[in-house]
Amino acid sequence: MDTLPVRLDTANRPDEWKIEQGLSAHKLPILDQSGEEVVHIYPPKEEKQWKDEEAIAAVGNRDELFRMEKEGWKGYVEWEAYPDKKAAAHKLLTAQSFEPCPDFMFGPIPDSNPVLTGEDFKQWHAALGGELASMPDDSWEIVLQEKHPDMLHLLQFPYNGEPPKRLVTNKAITPNPLHFVRNHGGIPLIDKDKFSLSLDGLVANPKTYTLDELQDESRFPQVETTATIQCSGTRRIEQITRYGGQGDEVPQAPWAEGAIGTARYKGISLKKIIKDCGGLIKPAKHLEFYGVDTYVKDLEVMNYLVSVPWSKVKANEVILAWEMNGEPLPKIHGYPLRVVVLGYIGARSVKWLYRIKAIENPSLAPVQSKEYLYFNQQVGKYNQRPTDGIQIQEMPVSSAIMSPWNKQAIIHNGSIHCKGWAYSGGGRWPERVELSADGGFSWYAVPQENLSKKGRWVWRTWEVDLPCEVEGWIEIVCRCWDNAINTQPLDVRSSWNWGLHVTQSAHRISVYSINKSRPVTRERIELMDRMGIPLAPLSRYQVVPTQSWEDYERYWQTHEPRDVSE
């Protein structure tokens, strides 16, 4: 860390203007006013890469240590059962340095697709070697095979992606290739015939099941459920662009409005499996889910683990699914078996499920206890503790405008056509969607016939012609009321938190209104069209004939000049 007293900090840089205006805020020094003399604390310079070859060699053969765990389970390394293996991986990752990931919280977001590449995660997997070495390349191949070619790849590895806005609400049921993906590790490839699921911990009779046994309808009644899954990072870009936040070693993808999707899942209720194991035994109150994928947090290596309370399972609101929209689960969505927790944050719906453990308290795994937490605004980087955060479970009421886009110019005849989605978790549903064209002063309800069918676990897509008489920049706002009369706070600051989770505030976009119902505007556009003068972009200066000098003179003959004569 470089520190410099303010009186000595006099050197300008070529990008000084951008730095001063906060357009390159990742380069700004921290201003330390806590002492007698004000000091500028600058971001550290790039460190020279280093490796402790002796310490790395002492760990042993990585290909042997982190080899394939089970036949037919490519990409699976069991961490939770082997503390020594975890310790070896940690020693490997701390015995060398890695290239830092780019700063996009206060720095520029790249103009590329993939937006972020996840170089840190790729480097960690390469350093661990063994079964994990090829995961970044193998996972990307699966993305290209299974996802729509127009997907927006926010993070290449571990893969995070959302559909483009024009396709998010194109259908009430999201096609598999367009469903968003939030992965925490590589995509394992599991042979269905080699698959097994174990249920142990605080149950009367621990058991292991094959997929065929789980699909045996004579033992377990099958269910089909339409469910919306939403990432708690949905619309995170609104928090980032107002105020940056958590940016740990997992680049927190700058999600827009597409980290939500709705599909029809087929499987069995977890409650039935627990009953088949003789039920829970005291003091069991939670079920912990184990995912095959490898996750790295603070250079500690682990399998993906989270938990949900027994009360949720008991209500038949946790499904073990093997089918998505009438097809076997795509590999990227958890083939051959995943969890679908109805109405909960997407992070609880574990993919590539291989173990369920009945436990007394919520999981102590980082994804449950140190991440996906909702902090008070006064909790930030330097004073946060995990216990200060609320563990996010049910998703709150939320909505978003898919069309038009922010900063777009709209030519219309007195109303702007808008499309979007609305959702509320916990078994609630959107009852009313409202839009405003004046920043939230006047509200218009979306007609019920313009909303998709309501349901306990699903979003509602909507469209409406929003009245707009004005010209120039306007702010369109969308909010939802659910059946419990919960609604959205009106400003993103109300939902800002250091973890940048759950942007549930009313969705706001600024658009430029060009109202052709006004004669002068209509005539100007028609004139530009006849003269071949382009309408776009809005900000370009274009010489367009307006009033003739004769018109100008006639105006002043009818009206008084600007300045009075006496």
C-alpha cells in the first residue's frame, strides 16, 4: 500500500480529469483524515508474481491427490469428507500468487462478451490440477453447446450468463437454452448409470439411491411444478452504478434484469425420500445439500454446500428434479439431479446433487453463512461480520422493465409500449403491476388481461401502453404489489447493501420521449425523413432547417421582442 501526505501529492496523470470526476474511481486514493496530517492511500501497484516451488512440491502429486473421485463422474473431487485434501489444496493456493481479477465496481466494465473471464478461478483450477485442470475449457464447451448463441456471458468461468432483454420475457416459460445460469464452479459430467444420491446425518435409516430408484413411481410419486428461479444478484448493475460494493475473489457478475427464469420441473418431493429413510431424528431441523461442483472461497477449496429448514421440506416445497421443460436436465443446469427450492433464492437450488445431510442448525458452509447475506447500509468493507447479515432465503417482491431500454429514445403517438416481468417469492405472487412515466408521481396499472397467468411459485410477464404526453427525458418506473400487499421501495438506495444482493427497489429507466402527436415534432421528423437526415443517435448535432427568416420576422411582428424597449 502506497501512502503519501497530501502536501506532497502533486503529480498529475493523463487521466487526471477522469479520476477527479469519479470515472476511474478504482484509481482514486483513500483520503485518510483520521490523523494530524491528511494522507492519500493509493491502490497497491501490481505485485511481481511469485511461487514457493518447495512448498508446492511438498504437497505431492496433484494428479494423484485430486484425481477423479468416482468412475463416470468427470470433474468431481470430494472435499468435505477429506480435511487433509482440503488442507493440501489450501497450501497449494497460498504457496503462490495469482494475477488479480479486474476491478469493475469502480472501474470500467469491458465491452466484450464474455464480459469478465474469471481469470482468478481459472488460475486456481490450473494450480490445483488433477481432475480440475480441464474444467474451465470443458465448461465453456458445454456453454457453447447448450446455451442460445445470443446469451450474454457475464462471467466465463465459473459460468454466469443471462439472456438478452428482448428474449427474457418473450415466453412465460423460459426455454432451456435461454434460462439464466449462475454457477459457482465448473460443470461436472456425470454418467446417469453411475449416479447415486446419499441421504444421511440425523435420519433414522441412512440410504443411498440410484437415479432409477428415485424415478420408480411405485416408491415415490412424481410431481411436476412450474417454478421461477431468481438469482439474488438480479439487477445488481443498478447498485453497482450508484455505489460499488462487495468485490471478492469471485467477480460478482454485473447482472442486469435477466438473472431470472421460469421452467417446468419434474421430479419428487424431498419429503418423500426422508420418509423412506424413516424420518428425521432429533435434533434435526435443517437439510444440507451437497453439490458436485468445486468452489473456492478465500483460497479454501470445498464442494458447494447450502441448507434449507425442515419446515420448507415438510411443506413439500423442495423438489429433487431430473427434468426441465420436458427434457432431461441440461448439463449446465445440474444433470442428472438438482434441487429446486420453491420461492427461495436461486443459490439454494443446488445443482449436481449427490448428498443430503440432516443437521441441527443451518449449514456453516460459506455460501450459507458468509455469503448471500443482506446487510444494513452501515455495514461495509471494514466493519462487516457475517452475523451482521440476514441470510437470504425467500425472494422479496420485484419487477423489471425489459423494453424499452435505459437511455433509449422512443418515437410514439402519446403512449410508450413497455414489457417486463414481476415476481414475488415465498409462495406469494404479483397481484398488480404499475408503471409511471413521471418518475413515480402518477401510476398506471397494467390491465389484468396483459399479465400472464398467476401462480404461487411463478413470475408474471406483462406489457402495457403507458400514457406519455411530454417531450424530452422522462423516467419510467415499474413496481409490483404481491397478494400480501408487499411492494417495492421506490429508490435503489433503499435496497443498497454491501453484498449487492436483492436489488428489489422499483425499476427505473430514463428514456427520451419523442411525441409525434405534437404537430411540430411530427413535421420535423417527416422533414428529416424526406431530406435523408438520420434520426439517431440522439446526441449528434445535425443541421435541420427549422424556421425561415421570414417566419422569424413574422413571429416578432406578432409577439413582443425578448427585451422591453423601455
